[in-house]
Amino acid sequence: MRTPNRFLLLLFLAAASLPAAEPVVLSYAPPTHTAPIGSTFVDWDSLVFKPSPVGLYCAILDDPTPALEKLEIHVTRLRPGMSSHSPHRHPWEEILILKEGQLDVSINGMLQRAGPGSLIFLASNDAHNVTNIGGSLATYYVVNFVTGRVRAIGDRPAAEWAPPGVLRSCVIDCDHMPAEPTKVGLHTNIVDSPTLTFLRFDSHITTLNPGQSTAPRNRDPGDELFIVMTGAVEVTLNAVTRVVGAGSLYYVAPNDERTMQNKGSVPCTYQVFRITSEKTPKKE
């Protein structure tokens, strides 16, 4: 029997009037390990991915640092058409870096598109998830720098109360940001701002031409994460030298010495993420 069109219309209107499901609220979980992590290398080729309901997953770090409550990093490989999870929110701020693929990013119910090289910043308690809208796996890093400020953050989404001057949730197309020539290659500023839980969050991309290097034995008091995007770079951390290829990352603890040099025949590019917290030591 055919259902009257008027009845179908009433069903549609009734469904449209239902309140949207509230995002899941995640509680802070202490790091898996208790001892602060030191500077460390993580090779892309060493990652072991395990199946998940939406694709593949690899946990990398879940540790305190000398200046952070926790540094948690994992990589997700999301199957076409799948969402990372139902919308959820949490007090700590989260950073996603899209290695490959195409994502729709939902932030407080509003969609933004992200392509390879995008940085996705998710401010405190803003509801979010991502969906793979491409035809192949979407691969992205998830980075959680957790500071002591998360303990004092309220339960409202940042979009409703964050004061002027702090970084809001956003999607940044890093591949199309203007690059400035330097003596050794290129420098691209991505973001430099306070946030609700960081005194300062800054990120930039460095390109080293073949044979070029950074200043030797450089130091910075902030917690730093480096992700190699293209090429390979020789990295010396506290007198330990490794060649780090594309997709690999390395964490540099506050005030540890670091030198990067491109000994290859093509430019190498890496992105830097630096966090300043209340516990960040003074610059030496």
C-alpha cells in the first residue's frame, strides 16, 4: 500500500525537530608511562598499524615530558567513507596533521575541508570528528600536548567563551602558506598564538636545500615535535645522530641540543610544533 505523501512529510518534520545528539565528553586519562620522556626518534617504517573499526591505528607516544602533563601521539589511517568517531569533545587541545587524503572536518557541527599538509587545531571542548571523503586511505597524525591548564578549563566549548587573542579551532592549509627564502632554503610561518591551554603554540615549516644545515647545537626551552614531510634529514640530538626520512618524527625535550643537516641531493622539508607552558624552563 502506498504511504500518503502528507504522512511522509509529517515523518520528516518530526525527525527534523528531534534534538541533535550531544557529543560524547571524554575525560582526561593520565599517561601510560610515569617517567618523563627524553628526546626520541620515531621512524615511519618502524610503525606497526593494527586494524580498527574505521581503518588502521598506531599508537606512538603516551608519556609525560619535563614540562607537559602528557604528550600523546598516534597515527590513524581512515578508510574511505568512514568517520574517525562520533562527535566528541575534551578539555585538552588537539592537533591533527594530514599526511595524505581528503577529510571533511566537523567542528561544532560546521564542516571544513582539509587536504594533504593541512593542520587541524581543535580548541578545548569544541565538538569534532573527521570523515574521509576521498577514494583511498586518509592518513593523519593526532598530537595531544596536555598542560596543567586542562585541570582548570570549564566544560563549555571554546567557541562560546574563549577570549580575544587566543587561537580558535581552525583548519590551516599549510601547503599554500607563503614561504620566505632563507640562507639555507625556505621558512614558512604557520601559526604563532596563545591558546586556552598553551602560553604559546607556534608551528613553522623549514626547507633545507642540499648540503645546508641549521645552526649547530641549537637549543629551545619549549617542547618541540618535528615531522619530516619530504626528503631525509640528518638529525643530531644530544650527540646522537640519525637519518630521518619522510613521515618520521622526533621529539626534542626542553633545552636539548639539536642540529639538522640535509646531506641528500634534493631539498628536505620538516614541520616544527613548539609548545610553551607554565612549566617551560627559561631559555638558557
